[in-house]
Amino acid sequence: MSYKLRDPYFRRAKEEGYLARSVYKLQEIDVRYKLLRPGIHVIDLGAAPGSWTQYVIQKGGPTARVFAVDIQPLRWSSPQVEFLQMDVFSSQVERDVEERKCDGLLSDMAPATTGSRATDQVRSAMLVHRSLQLAFLGVRPGGFWVAKLLEGPERETLLREAQALFADVHVYRPKSTRKGSTECFLVGRGRLS
């Protein structure tokens, strides 16, 4: 708890009414890559507790829509948000994502960490790979994809997979990422047809 009290992003999130400090990572990514716009429709994987969903709705305005998925409950609701509490590997999630055809897919999914760096990196890579599969199904041509990754040897393979689906792919490490973390974000823009 003492870390949280000293963390300026944690304090700022509480002051600004966001559910988690991770909102500032998405905000930095959005400022850098200009992903979100009024009326946007987004798939948000690993959405709980809901700070990324909050930010998308705030940025996208009254006609924005979010299809949020997580195995944990979402702690924020809005008429603009449809939430599915389910494992992202479910075939139901595939069907629902494919039906929606959104402007972009965001993934802040993270594995339950084990303490083994190699195991955690592989599990994180599996989640990123899954987000790419779902982006293939649910992101319209020209759309975007953002996924959190614990960096490891799988990064280059994931970048190649992303480059087959998006015209422009980047690795980005927000300033709001905790010191010592191996976390980075893969960003794809210009979903190819």
C-alpha cells in the first residue's frame, strides 16, 4: 500500500475518478498514435476494472461504444458499454467480436504472474497472440490494435504476426509504466483488408 501512496499516477487516477492508474498508459498511447476519436467503437479485452473503458467513452463522446471483455467484473458501467464476463479464449468471445466489427481493439490483458519471468513472458505472449486473432476477426480495415506485452523472446514473432495484419506496427513503453517492469505495448495501425 505504501507504494500506491507514493505513486503519482495512482494518486492522480483517484483524484480524476479513474478506476486504475493504467488509464494513463492508454492516454499516452492515444496522444502518441492518435487512435481514439468521437464516435469510435472499440473492443476492450482485459477491461476490468474499467479505466480504459472510461477513457474511451470520455474521448469518444456520446456516440462511442465499447464491447468490454474480462474474466473479472467491470467496476464501471455506462449505457455505451456492453460487458461480457468471460474468458477471452472462449468461442463465444470470438463470435461476439466478429459480429461487432469495431474501429479498434485494445488489450490490457495480463497473465496471473507466477514469479517465473520466462513463464510469465510466455503467458503474456499467448494473450497478445489471442488479441491479434480477435483483431483479425473484429477490427475493420484501417482500424487499430493495442496490446500489453511482458517483453521476452516471443516479441519479434508477435511483431511479425502484427505486421501481417497492420500497415504500421510499433513497440511503445509509456512513461507511466512502473520502473523495473518489462511491460511494453504493441501498437498496430491501418488494419489491412
